[in-house]
Amino acid sequence: MKLPSKSFPITRETLIRYAGASGDFNVIHWNERVATDVGLPNVIAHGMLTMGLAIRVVTDWLDDPSRLLDYGCRFTRPVVVPDDGEGALLEVTGKVTSIDDGRAVITLAAVSAGVTVLGKATATVRID
């Protein structure tokens, strides 16, 4: 079973707002010169922002988000956020890959600019 996919725009403004909410003001998330000086292609989105947006595919699908039991992933590539007025787009899909003993495992795929940005992204939810 496939879950409804979602697309999340991420702009420099998104990064600044997330930095304020999370307290993560690492310069690579807002200063292009510093980001490129340390070898990044440009400013990158916070990993936890990427992870948080991706799980919305699952929590929006659930009738009750408290049914989310577990969620984990690996950060495989950063979401690069250019300062071009458009920013980046995070596209997330999900599918139920197993059901057992009142629980379902959902595998997520998160892609930005044609590159997979989260690996082994799985969520376990309680099903009734």
C-alpha cells in the first residue's frame, strides 16, 4: 500500500525560521561562503528539518499521529538550498512494507534535486 506523497519547498527563509525554532544556528545553514569554504555545494538544510518533514507523510496519513511508534533514517546526502528565490524541493513517498502483530512498517523515500537524501528511512506505526 502506498501512502500519499508530499512535496515540501525549502527556502533560505525556511532555514532561518527552523534555526530560530531549533536553536541550531550552524553557519552552513545560512551562509553560502562558509558552506562552500568547508566543501559543501551551497547552503544545506538542517538534517533534522529534512527528517521532520519526511515523517509528515506518515503522521498526516495516520488518523492519530500518536500511533507512530518508531522512526529512524540515515542522512545520505544534504538538501542543497540555493538562494534563487525558489530554494529546494523535498519530495517524499512512503509505502507499507510489512504488517505484523498490530504494527506496520513504512518505508520512506526522500529525494531532492533527483538525489536520495535519506537512507533506510523507516517508521513503525500501531494499527488497530
